[in-house]
Amino acid sequence: MPGAQLLIVEDDPIIAADLGDRAVELGYEVLALLRHGEAALKFVRSGQVPDLILMDIQLAGAMDGITAAIQLYEEFPQLPLIFLTANTDTATFSSARQARPRAFLSKPIRTNDLVYAIELALDEGLRPNALPLANDPAPAAAPSTDPDGLADPSADERDSAEDLASKNIISLRSGNRLLRLDLGQVRYVKANDYYCQAVMKTGDTMLTMTLKAFLSFLPQNHSFMRVHRSYLINLHHLKEVAQHTVIIAGEEIPVSRNKRKELLERLKEL
């Protein structure tokens, strides 16, 4: 969501400046760089409500990031927040999730991870926050999830998926969203840690699941092949095969050495 207004709360001035610069380069507007939780509360209470807050967990001052974020959630429950942290231990996560963050970013923060976290946090389909408290009662129709973050669709959704199969369209869950993807439009899918980026003719789509989880949604006799641990390609969009890469829509995609023979065999079958 280019143009979204961000508030960055980080007590390390170098990290804060770097995040601010990268956010601006990515097309976002940075309202302020603040160093303390108290300052963040004062800023938002003044009426300057951002679209998203990036908050360091371990802030200097009387109020740490978790305390400030919990207070913000109580007063502004629809205001999305992403935690920044150098600590990924269980105790920190358990405490921080009380603030209902949309995501956690571990330092040092990669630009790709920053973009994906911001875009997913701003996605209207992810509201309300997707990290429930441990003692919250489960929703009556909450879908179960597996280790890949994949939710089992309801019976109605499975029926819908079957109806769409003949049209080469799949129905899947990504976070709290129910998506329908036209597989014919998908050129390739790129893995980025726990996210996937589906590159399509109509534009990219971010998926909150692993590449392995996405593969499980594909129908039998599909035209996709995993040519690299980070890439799944649609063979129908393949334009050129080189020694160690393939070309799709002008993008050079690596092919693992042990996948080249299988790739050539699959192409003969098309």
C-alpha cells in the first residue's frame, strides 16, 4: 500500500534512520521517528494516527515497547503494529503477543521482509489482528492450522474449490483471507521464508504460507514444477531454458542441477 503513513518507534538512532530511509524509498510516508514508548502514546493521542506503527520491543525509558504497544491496542484496537526485536526467545514472544501485533521482524531487518510485513499488516483482510491471546476462547468456526500455517477450508469452501477446479482456479486461505487464484495467470511462485510471492500477469500476490503449503493446494496434473528450493514455475509460461536458469516474463530463475533432467522431461509432455 504505497503512500501509507508509518510511525517508527526505535531508540537506536542509526536503526531508526535506516528504517525511515528504506520506508521512504519504498513509497511510504514516515510521520515521525520516536525513541520512547511514552512519546508514541502522546503522538497518537494527539490525533496523528498512522496507518501502521513499527515498534522496537526493548525501548529505553520507563516504558518498553511491549507496555506501550499494549496501551495503544487498548486505546486504538484497529491500529496495526509490527514489533522489531533482536530477541526471538519464547518468553519475549509470549509477552509481546498480548499487544496483538500483526508481525514480528527480527533484527537485522532485510528489506524484503520489511516490505512483506508492512503490506500484510496493512491488508484489510488481516483485520482483526491475527495473533490471539493464549487464553482467548476459540471462535466457533475457527479453522485448524498445520505447521506450515495452512488452514483447513470448511466443507463449503472445499466444495467451492472443486467447482472451480475445472476453471483452473484454486481456493486457499492466506492469513485470514480466502483467496481464489487463477493458476493460468500465475507465472511463478517465489519463496521468502514463511511467505510466498505469486508473480502473476495481473500483478503480484503475497501469500502467508510456505512454498510447500502452496504446492499442497495444486490439483493433480498441474503445470507447475519446483525447479529450485525457492521457486515454483508454471511451465506454460516458460520462454527459454538455459544451462542453469529458465526465463519467464523476462525474469531469470535459477534451476537446481538435480532438477534440470526432470524439467526437460516435463517440457516434452506439454
